Amino acid sequence: MPTAKKRPRSYDPAKTRAAVLAQFAAVRTAVASLTPEQLAAPTRLGDWTVRELAAHLTMAVTAVARGLDAPEPAKAELTPQDWPLSTAPYAQAVDENVTRLAAENDLAELYADAAARIGQALADHPGDRVIATRTGAMKLTDYLATRTIELIVHTDDLNDALPGLGIPYDRQALAACTRLLADALAARHPGGATEVRIPPYAVVQCIEGPRHTRGTPPNVVETDPLTWIRLATGRTAWSAALDEAKVSASGERADLAALLPVMS
């Protein structure tokens, strides 16, 4: 029997707005403290330095303002869980834009401008309207949920590049990021044979096969939010997470190695 298509998860508009603003503010504070040597440090993102990674985060946030400045599309085309699966074709263009942005602008000015633009844009649009994005039209709250992926994943990249930096993870932003990437896995590999648990934020079922209806499912994967986010975005390999006991997997259908990353 075909697997029924699940209704996309909804995100609370006020909490999602607050999460995006809080995480961006935390990153802005940390970036303002960095020395030229720290900004020139390498990251785990190919040729990007910390400066380029920091510049990218301003671009990810001002995308909200750009979308709200454009004419409103007739209807939404993408759900939040669609977004992580639709970004790969734009990677090269993003890389080129980030390289140019970082080279031509002062980071403090970029962050001040981004904070002002998103603050004003959200104040001018308190409701939930459809906005144009690079990957397709989305509802504003749904698109803001995707910004938590950008902010949380790249906050983790910054913390990895500069041990001791310690940028905090806003709880609501971390929750939305975790849930959205888990939902994307379930959308790409639908089914009910395997249960993926990321306490305390998300539980999803995926992979075709026998569906359980009660009790403990036969195939279970469990991990913490940051490990899940690193697995889902290719920062951590499945085998490494298993070796380091960062993830537990039981059952013959609990090996997610071939299904990861969800977003690259």
C-alpha cells in the first residue's frame, strides 16, 4: 500500500521570528569580537574562511527582506521540508556571491545593515504572506523556518572553525532546524519502517517496509540535535557518528548511511 503523504509541520509565527532574530543577534555579537587573524581562519566549508562564512550569514538573513520587497507571488510552491531538498543547484551562485560580498564589504556594516533590514521587514509585515525566494515561493513563516537551518548550521561551522568561540544556540532556532531536517529526510525517503528520534525536538518515520503500529518499532535511530544536524548536512559521516557513540541504531533498516546527507 502506498505511504500516505503527511501534512507538512507548521511553525509558530511569533516563535520562529523570535528565533531567527535571536540567533542572528548571537552571531553578530560573536563576529564583532573576531580579530583579523580569526577572520582569516579556514572553515570546514571548502575554501571559505571565517570572514566569508560570516558574510554568508548576512546574505541568508537579508534574503527575507528581499523577498518581502518583491511583489507577492500568487501562491506558495514550497513547504519547509521541500527547501533543504531544493538548494543544491544554487550552490555555485551562492559561493560566488559570498566571495564577492566578503571581499568588498566591512563585516560590521554588513551585520548592521542586515539587522536593520530584517527588523524593519518583519515589522512591516506582521502577518504571514507568500514571498519569493531563490528556490520558489513560500509562506513567510515557512521561509523563516528555513533561516534557522542557515543560522544554526553555520553557527556550528563558526564554532568548529574557532574552538572556544562558543556562540550559543537559541533553543527555538535549534528546535526548528532539527525538525525541518528530520522532516526533509522523511519526505525524501517516505515510509514507516524506521523511526528516527532526535530528543527533545523531533521524531519521524521513514524508509519503505513493514510499518509498526504499537510498542517499540523494530528499527530505531536516535541521536542528539547537533549530531543530527551535522549528519543531515554532511558535516559528520554516519560511520564516524556510530564509532564515536554519537548515534545509536538498532534493526536491519536502521543504517542511514546511504540516505545522508539530506542537504548538501
